[in-house]
Amino acid sequence: MKDRQKRPAGGPAKGKLSGKPSGKPGPKGADKRPAAAGGKAASPRAARPQASERLSPDRKRDAEQPRSAAPSAQPKRERTPAREPGAATEAAPRYVMVARSGEKPAERVPLILETVAGGDYHLIDSGDGEKLEQYGPYRIVRPEAQALWPRSLPASVWEKADAVFTGDTDEEGMGRWRFPGLPLGETWPMRLLDTDFLGRFTAFRHVGVFPEQLAHWRWLAGEAQKAGRPLKVLNLFGYTGVASLIAARAGCEVTHVDASKKAIGWARENQTIGRLTDLPIRWICEDAMKFVQREERRGSRYDIILTDPPKFGRGPNGEVWHLFDHLPAMLDTCRAILSDDARGLVLTAYSIRASFYSIHELLREVMRGRGGVVESGELIIREAGLDAATPGRALSTSLFSRWVPA
């Protein structure tokens, strides 16, 4: 799958955008992303089994600090002493899951969730390692390693793009924007699912929204409509807040968590642009792992949890996140804070070189004994041509796994 490791936002795009972003809101995977959590011991919760924490001597990775032991009826987790402040980049205990009891949820695989033209976005064409997209008023060309095929549209169409990202072809690499015509401003208006927000040129080629997520956002809005009550939604690694705004518009009470102050600022700006300042959204700048652990200790519960972690990132206090090391702990804690009448736990993974079965089987183990169904597969975007109405090839963008009640 795509190596969507870092997605930071850059500075103003006045003709060109290049160099290091300052305090980038890593559009969802920036290097100021939530990380391994340390901190105080959690109060006991009998909702899930406990695991032991182990040190991996051959890795210099930060992993998550363990939670406190649960009541004796559950398997015991051991914990190591908390590290001194500033030691976030040293090796730390690695979380190891203990198998749960109960039946695994049913499964629905493979499930392909497709995004086609809608609102101010559509994929016009792709090929030769690039993609041509329509974002609001602009046609944009960006690198796309998975577009192995030749382009469908002639070069004359591609040459009329308003903005072209050049430079590092890896998603974590910085580059610059080239504007073949007139120089463009840093931001522009966008609208998806009746929600207004800003697109933005960043030094890491991203533009502030990931339209393949429309499939999840439509599902979320549908669940909110069926619920007949305000659902409590937790959006982890929330980036620029588009999902949070869509959820709030649908009547949900939203908690949005991101480790980047700049990303939180951007999300608040989107809330103002969308004229949604009266909607119930909590904007929280914090390490995601620490936040969910604290919510567990408080006994907080959520009906829907969205989590879209990067492969690697750092929290606001230097905490380090490695997806392969810390994802089990993240999902384990997310299960603990799901309400009894929960509607879903959604995981999207852009950056791992693995089959969707890796996260599918992990989520089934995490949700043992809870019933329901785990459905997993890929998010794709389908080409729609210049007229936004001519279906073409499908471009895979990410893996996903989603638990829903039966």
C-alpha cells in the first residue's frame, strides 16, 4: 500500500513552496504525531484482559507505557517504571497482547470501499507515476507510485494543471509546488458532503483532505441518522478536522485529538469557514495514546471511534509512535472505551507494507467476545474523467478494518 508516513502541512504557497515546514500539522502523519504513551498507572477496568510489557533490546523504538493491572480475575499486565522526562527517544517496553476469551467477530472480506466524483473533488486521470485531480477550482498533479499504467488523457490536458508538485516522490519527502499559470494562494475553498473547509498547498504535497475517506464519512453520517440520538464520536489523529466537522453536522458530539498545534489551528479555522462554531466539538492537542488511556481511567465511553495513525510520528512532548509496535495497544484501549451500544471502531492504515489481513486479524482478536462483524479491505478512488462522470481505473489508496455490531 501507499507509504503515507508523514503528511505535514507547510507554509504559504506564493509561487513556490519549499523547504522545511515550521511546526507542520502533519496532515495526518506528520512527525508531530501521537506517540507511545507513558505516564501514570491507570485505574482498574474489568472490561478487557491485561497484557505484559516487554523490552525489545534489539530495537531503539519507543513503545507505549503500560496501563495498570486489572482486577485479579483478568490476566495480569506487568509494568516497568516510568522513564524520566526527555527520555522519549530511548528504548521502552513494548506492549504485548494477551489472547482474549470469547468468540471472534464474524468477518466480511475483502470489502472494497470506492470513492467516485462527489462535491468539489474527483480523480480525473492517473498514470506514469502521477495522478491528475480536481480539488475545488484547481487541477492538481501529484506523484502516485501505484499508477503503474499509462495515462488515459493526452498530455495537453495534464499540461493545463494549475499546480504540480515536484521534488521527493516519497510521501514523507519535501518538495515544492510549481504553478504553470498564475501563482496561487496558500488556501482555497472546498466542499464535501455539504461541509465547507480549506484546501491548502503543503510542502509534503498533501492538500488538507484525503477524499478516499469519504466512504467512511458517509457511513458515519448514516449511523448518526439511524441512531435517533447524538452519538459520541472520537476522532484520533484527526488532522484538519474534516471528518470531525462532518460528524458534528450529522448531529454527533465530537472529540477531535491531534498532536500538532498547527493542525488543531487549521481544524478550528475549517470550523469557522464552515460556519459550524456552534456545534459540539472538543479540539484537543495531545498524544493520542495518552489521551485514550486517560479516557479509560475516567470511564469515558464513545459510540464511534475513528483512528487513522501514521506509520511513524512524534507527539507534542517528543513521544515516539511506531505503528507496528503501538497499534495493538491503541486498539486494545479503544475497545475499552467503546460504549455498550457502540456503532463502530474504524482503523485506516496508509503506510504499512502488508496485506489488509494483518490489521483485519488484529482487530478480530481485539474485539473477541464483543460479537459483531469485522469488515476489512481497501479504500479506492475511481477515475472520473474531465467531466466527473466517466468511470475509469481504480486507484488503491489505503487499507482499512472496521468493527461494527451485528
